[in-house]
Amino acid sequence: MTLDRRALLGGMTGAALLAPWLALEKAMAQTAGSHAGHTPAAGSPSLEEQQAMAAHQQSMQELFGENLFRNEQIAMLLYPGFTALDLVGPHYFFACLFGAKVHLVTTGADLAPVASDLGLAISPTVALEDTPADLDVLFVPGGTQGTMEVMRSERTMAWVKDRASRAKHITSVCTGSMILGKAGLLKGKRATSHWATFPVLEDFGAIPVNERVVKDGNILTGAGVSAGLDFAIALTEQLRGRDYAEALVLQAEYAPEPPIVAGSMTTASAPVGNMMSQMFAPVAEQFRALAKS
């Protein structure tokens, strides 16, 4: 399959993978127009630049093959009080899939920006009811009180159940797994969650697995917050293959070396771990109560 450069310039997502070349490609399009009698734009690309662009596209085609360009429908749920990093990390990888369409789905009555639990607002692109019925990926981020409100919402939970019934991949990060559990999607399934709610997975009939990313059939769950990056890499590999996923890992320069290694209860100091456990214990109990309701 030949990469359709004009389609990419027409607004396809995945453009980040060609970001260094897009300005040059636009100039090439303007130059092509000059052959039809139009005046060439200032700064038109040289022959060497055009050859470099063609060679780059050819190398991408050879490396990725049929995985270079697909048409996945990806729905990412937005609700007041979601945790931004749960969503933003995976969104970066999803939006770099050539040809995929990423829908930011609001639970609200209109397309007003949706504020995260810490006040970072994200602009949605579609309402629940207007989301494509058949999805390649259904993604749910986590949070705390906002997540619980979703679990209490008949409208939103009905949407999750409906889209999940046909989705090829049902996914979550952090306490988003609580939403999947409430929808009855984790019964008998291996899954993970944020450490604070990890034990609550059993209340939903899931099998808790203490790993950053857990796959069981078409369900893929990520652990807390930052694990969304690991989750997104794993899902990208499932969707587009190892080479494509590796290219995005390199583009993102994802090579974590945290200055403080305390991302789990096994690596955090006892005083910090005990204090944080006490702080999150009431949250876990609230999620547990929702599992019974």
C-alpha cells in the first residue's frame, strides 16, 4: 500500500510521526500547484528536500508495511474529575496512529471543556450518543469522586456496556478499571488498577494481577496513572506491531529514570507508604460500596 501524503495533510491523526516533514510536504504541494499555472510559494522545497521526503516515506512503508495506515475508531471517555495523565499519555500514542480516529467522548450535555480532578480541562470532540457504535478501542481513564459519579450514572454506564459489547479492545488505566468492573466486564478476568483500589477488583469478580499492564482476552488494563504510558505502548503494539510501537517509544523518548524510586508499596519508604495507605483507605471503601450497589 502506498502512503497517501495528501490524506495525511488533510487532517488525519498520526501526523506527529511525520512532524519534521509536514511543513516541507505542504510546500511541496504548493510547488505542485505552480505547475498548473500558479505562482510558486516563497521557500519552495529544493529537489534534495523533495528526495529526502520521498525516501523517508519509503522507509516508513518498508518498515511498517500494512500497519502504517489503518482506520481504527478509538473512543476515550471524558468525565468531570478524571485524572488527566491517565488520558493524556495514552492519547499521545493513539493520536500517532496513521489513519486512526480518536474520539474524546464527553458525558456532558454539550462539547464544553471537561475539567480533570486537578483542573486541567480537555476539549471533547463528541457526545456519548454520537460516538460510533462499533469501536476498535474503548478506553476509560480513572479518578476518584468523578469516577464514582460515572459509576452511579445510568446513562454513562449504559453507554460503556453498549460500546463494550462490540469493541475489539476494552481498556482502562488506573481506577478506570472500577468503571469496567461496575459494567460487569471484569468478571473472571485478570486485571489491574491503581494500588489503592487494587484489592477492590475482587469485589467486581476480577482476578487482581499486580503488574503495570494486564491483558486478558480483549481486555487490557493499566495500573495507576503513569502506567498509562506502558499501557499505551502495549496496545499500540497490539494494533500496529512491534516496529510501530518502538518508533513511538523513541519519538516520545520514553526512557524513565525517576530521581526517586517509590512508585509502588514495595519501593516506597514505610512512613510514606503507611501515610498514603491511610489517606486512600476511605476511597477504596467507597469504590467497594459501589461494587455492592
